[in-house]
Amino acid sequence: MGFGVWDLGFDSPHRVPIDGTLDLHAFLPSDTRSVVEEYVSAAHAAGLREVRLIHGRGKGIQRGIVHQALERHPLVEEFWDASESHLGATVARLRSAGSS
């Protein structure tokens, strides 16, 4: 399992495991789009076919940003709301390595 590293303005960069689940609660809305794009690319490079992005329920701001990023990402085949998630999450299916 690899790690993605993002500088969030803290004392040290934030390390995130590329394990198929990304909890966006630690990120500001202004960072969300780039974090999602980088995470999806890293997950695809790691051979993952599906990722779960936890954005929260709230007012839907993070959810909207996540969905916009996924709509534009060339490695995303499709995505949907994870209805079983009480945390507010979106699942994205990634393209197979040969179809990217």
C-alpha cells in the first residue's frame, strides 16, 4: 500500500494511505479538488478499481466538489453516492489499466 502526501499547512505533510478510502474531513474545501484528483490517480496507479471518498453530509459543499472532480477525471468510469454511508460518501469505479 502506498501513501499520498499533502501539505495542509501543518508542521508536517499529511500522509494518506492509498487503500481505497479517503476521508476528506481533514481537508479544507479549497484543497478538496486537487486532493481527490491526486488520490484517484494514485489509487489507479496502485491497481485499485474502486475508491470511497468520505466527504460528510453537512450542506453538500464537499460532496459537490468531489462530484465535479470525479466528472472531469479521465480515470473515473462512473461514481455514485454510497447510500449505506452515514458519513456521507461517494464511491468511484476507476477504469481498468488498459482503458485509461
